[in-house]
Amino acid sequence: MFKVLALVCILGGGCILMEESNDNRYNTLEECEIIAQEKHQIITEKMMLNNILVEHLQVYCETEHESM
């Protein structure tokens, strides 16, 4: 099982690690990566819309046993 995580670093504001609030899990890496790409696009659009400068944005899939 895989989950989507997002590491968002705001210019001058530090970084936060986010996980889907609905605790979704995906059976395959391919399925998870499709969702991760969609989430990346959504986060990028929302940050631009709100004039938030992003220093780093990484949205990726991780297996459950790798989580922090």
C-alpha cells in the first residue's frame, strides 16, 4: 500500500510535510503516482492563486512502512 505525501517549503517561511487528510491508501505505485501528480498541480495552482512563493515542492508516494 502507498500513500501520498507533500513537502512544501515556503520562501522565508520554512517547510511542512503534509499527508492526505482522508488517509487514502493506494494499492499500486502507479495509481499513487497519478494522484501525486494531480496533488502537485493543485498545490501549485493554489499557491500561485494566493501569491505564495514556494521555494520547494515535492509530492511523492511512499510505502506505509517507510513513513516517519
